[in-house]
Amino acid sequence: MDGFPDVIVIGGGIAGASVAYEIAGTRSVLLLEAESSLAVHSTGRSAATYIPGHGTAVFRALIRASAPRFPALAEELGVPPFLRPLTVVWAAFDEHGERELQHLLAEWATEPDGPHALTAAETAKACPGLREVRSGAITEAAADADAIGLHGAYVRGLRRQGGRVVQGARVAAIARAGGTWRVETEAGTWTAPDVVDAAGSWADAVAALAGVPQAGLTPYRRTIAVSPCTLPDGMPMLIDAAERFYCKPEGDALLLSPGDETPAEPGDARPDELDVALALERVEEALHLGLRSVRTAWAGLRTFAPDRDPVVGAFPEFPGFHFFAGQGGSGIESAPALAALGAAVVTGAPVPADVGVRPDQVSPARL
């Protein structure tokens, strides 16, 4: 037996690193990562944006609450800002897109910094080079996010607070005995009163090892490619309202995705050539930039609960085993507020008033 921390966090991506950092303010924390390096899966493959109004009502609240927390966190950790301003334009190209856009605008109506509607002419002006658009929406309160910088800052902050990080510690078994959880890994065995399952796409598999009911989490593959091209001045991030593609400037190239959601097993996701080709075709049809090739392509897994809200906390029959999973496509943009919520749930502290989400809204018991 090696060590007796207060809390063992399983998973070294943005979920595990952020909640471990927040918990470490009041508890001793051990963070376990299965891989030999941190952030090699979803965190390191994110398109990394902060978009007010994105996702479910719960995620919208967490994203909204994270806005002031990002700069406060950067100051607290002594690092450069994590967010860089980004204009985002949604475009409706057909009747289906217009219906979807109207639905989104209704959801965004209560968002202080949420997108607002544009006419066809205004949409074309907001996105230079855009062709044959019917209507659109825009927000200037969005941002590019430094996912790797954010993750690295959380890990350094965790260590400064006395937290320990062990890599190459793939979990082999978890058992509860005498009020504590025993976690066996390839790198050693530890016990703690509380375990946080922040294993991303593997979260349900980790729960199964512990004999805990699964949360019904499903990983979906998302493909991203980077295509070299000459970008028009003022090019924003462009999102098809019908979710058939999105793209944004990436240096001297364009990052693009077909917006695919293909159910997948947990693992090292690989891009599908057809999905890459679809992304090129759809973006080229909308913008006519002469896209012909890709510089690089990759895929990541976005993991969702059935209702697409995050899963945070324990089943009543299994105290001390806490889920912190189901961040879907909002793991980066909601990280500061969601981590504060998760730390409060795990430690039994009051949820910060600004978070705007109650523990029962994200509890696995709701599922």
C-alpha cells in the first residue's frame, strides 16, 4: 500500500486536472492518468472555443459562470490569459437551417452575451466570402481558448498545492472496504475515502470496475482537419446552423469539421477519410476558398450523458465514488465553473453562488 490521500482523481485530462486543482485547496489529492502523458485524448484534440449560449441550459449556465472565472484563474495561477476574442457567425443555408437557427435564437434569448439574429445581407457582411445564405446570427463575446495552456496551469497549480500526479497508472481494480476505496493501478495501489471518476470516455468503464452503476455515457467521434488557404480579412468562426460543418481561422489555414457525431468505443480516435472529405466539401460549398487538401487531420471523443448534461456526484448507494464526466463538447469552455461545482459536491462544501447550477441537476441519480 502506497500513501493515503483524501481524494483520488482518475483521469488526467481537463476534467480531472480542473477538479483536482479545486479540491486540492482543502484536501490532499492524488491524480492518476492511464497514459504516459497527460491530455493526449479529448483535451489535446479540442477545437477549443468559448461560446456563450452553447449547449444545454445547464451547460449555458456553467459557460456563463466561467466567463469571469477564466481571467481570475489566470491571475491566480500567474499565467497569460486563456481566452482570445473571437467573432462567431451562424449561417442558415436552407429551410432546415433556418428552423434550427430559430430554435437556437429562442434558447439564446436569455443569454446576456448570446448571439443575436442577422439578415441574409448582414450575415454575408459578417463573414466575408460567404455565399447564398438565408439568415444568420452573430456573437462577438466568444473566444478562442488555450486548452493546453489551461490544462497545464491546472496541473501546475495542483502540484503547488501539494497534489501528486502519477502517469502510466491505468486502473486495474477498484473496491470499497471499511469506508474507503482501494484503487489498484499498473503504477501502484492507493486508498482514499473519496474517488472522482474523471476518466472521460472511459468513465463508465471505470465505474464498472468499482461495481458502481454506469451513467449511460456515450463517446462520439468528432473529426477535425486543417486546410491551407488564403483567408479573407476579418474571417470569423463560421458554424452551419444545421450543424453540418464549422470552421475557423487557424494561423495561415482554416480549421474545419463536418460536425460528425459517430458513436465510438473509448480509445485513441482516428479521423475517417470520408468525414475529412465531407468537411472540405461542405466548407468549400459555403465559402469558395479553393480548399483542396488538408495539412493535418485528427479525431477526438466527446462523451455525453443521455440528456447531454454533465454527470457530477455519487449514487446514494455508493458514497464516495463520484462521477465527474459527460462534458461533451463543452469541457474547456465550462471548466472553471464546472470544476468549482464538482469540488463542492465531492467535499460537501456549499456550491459557489455564481455557478448557477444545483448538485441535483447534475447528479447521476437523475439518470
